[in-house]
Amino acid sequence: MVSPDSNDVDRAFELSVQAGSPGAEIRGGLQVRLTAVPAASGLFRERARTWLDDLQWPPQERDDVVAAVCEAVENVISHAYHARQPGEVLLNAHVERAPQGMRQAVLEVIDHGRWRQAPADPGDRGHGFTIMRASMASVRTVLSDGGTRLEMRSRSVPA
Amino acid sequence: MVEPLEDEPGEESLLGLDTREVPGALILTVTGEIDLLTTPRLRAAVSECLDRADELLVVDLTQVSFLGSHGLAALVGAAQESANGRNKAPLRLVVDGNRPVVRPIQVTGLDEVLALYHSVPEALV
């Protein structure tokens, strides 16, 4: 079998993983910042999955959040894929109280834009956004001069 | 915090691609995660198998633990290659009830496009 592209693996070094930032959230937050290369995709999934497991998120809802995070991150990465110097992609996540004793994961995937190239294949992009919308309660893209921020809220799960 | 990556994404991103021949068909068993990193290897393996298979190619996805949009696009591309190519074997996908694979296929409506089966024996009939 062919091994993963070692260049990609080498370049996807992780800059920071922090847990526990305070705020409106009811439990500790997650922050992951990685170089936007394909090898980063699996790391984002692993970090999100571990975070949700620690929060005892229901497995199917956890898998859906992980799938949405992966599509959001891969959307950034595939735009950056042909850039000479890929930028970074950042995941911020926290948990908020929801009505009736429920809770929601609130996630944002951020890139800083300038290194981004032409959009990926529209077919891929379409499937990716379809999966995100089917997996989360809401998905919103915010464009700014500095880049793009994708905001997602999970479906509510019991606290 | 900088962590060494050598052994980090490896396990998560490993994709297993095993083939075996049975009378009348070639079976490609896929294990692991199909994402942006691993999709090109899956696509290449399926193309190679479509050339190799005489009568039928069965791709077993029941042990795949993640399938993303790039992998979906690759499977659709392979299905089109199978349907439109000259002397290409038919392509059948075994997914059973494997949610990480079935859910992205269903929410994107691609269950209308892909030939899905519950088990390898069912796909071989």
C-alpha cells in the first residue's frame, strides 16, 4: 500500500491546541490551528472527536459534528491546495446552553484568505455544504477583508 | 505547542486498499478514512480495478470509518467511468448499514446514482 504523502504530513505541523477558554460557554472550549494542507483534515477530525467524547456527546451527533468540521476545513484546504505557501486554518469551538436542559456545540472555522486560490470544483463544494447543512442545525458563512469565517451550530443534545 | 506529526495523522489517515478475485468479480476492500488526503489513492485504486476486472467490480466500504465529500465525488466519478467507459466493468458498492458511509451518501442524494448493496454476496449475485 502507498503511504500518505510525507511532505504533506511534515508541513501540517500543529501550532496550538488549547482547551478551557472562559466565556458564555458552559464547558471548556477547543482551539485548533493547523497549516492548511490535506494531512490536517484527519487531525481536525481527531481533535473534534476527542473534544466531543470528553463532553460525552451522543455518538451519532458527535459523528455529524465531526463530519461538518471536516467539510468546513477541507473546503479551506482545497482552496489553498495549489498555493505555494498555504496559510492556516483555525477551529474554535465551545458549548452553549440551549433551552429545556439541552446544549449545543458552537463552532467556527476561520481562514485568513489572502493565500486562497480559485474555488474548488463546484461538485465537491456542493456535496461538502450539503453534508454540513445536513449535519448541523445552522451553517453561516461570514466574509470579511481578512478572510472567511464559517459559523456552525450543532443540533441540541441533552446536557 | 508544536507536536511532531510523523506518528500523528498516520493512523487517522491510513487507507487500506486490498483486492481479491472471486469467480466473475474483483473485490476491492477499503478500510479506514476517506478524506481529502486519502481520496486520490482510493480513486486511483478503483480506476485500476475497473481496468483489471473482467465482469464486475465490487467495492466493499463496510469497514470505512469516514467518508467526506471528496470521497463521494471520487465514487461518483468512478461510477461514471464504469458506466461510460469502453470495456469497463460494472461498479457495485457494498455499504450495508455503515452510517459513516451511508449518511453522506443519503444526505447528498447520491443513493440515486450509486449502485449500493448490503453485502458482498448480495453484490456478487
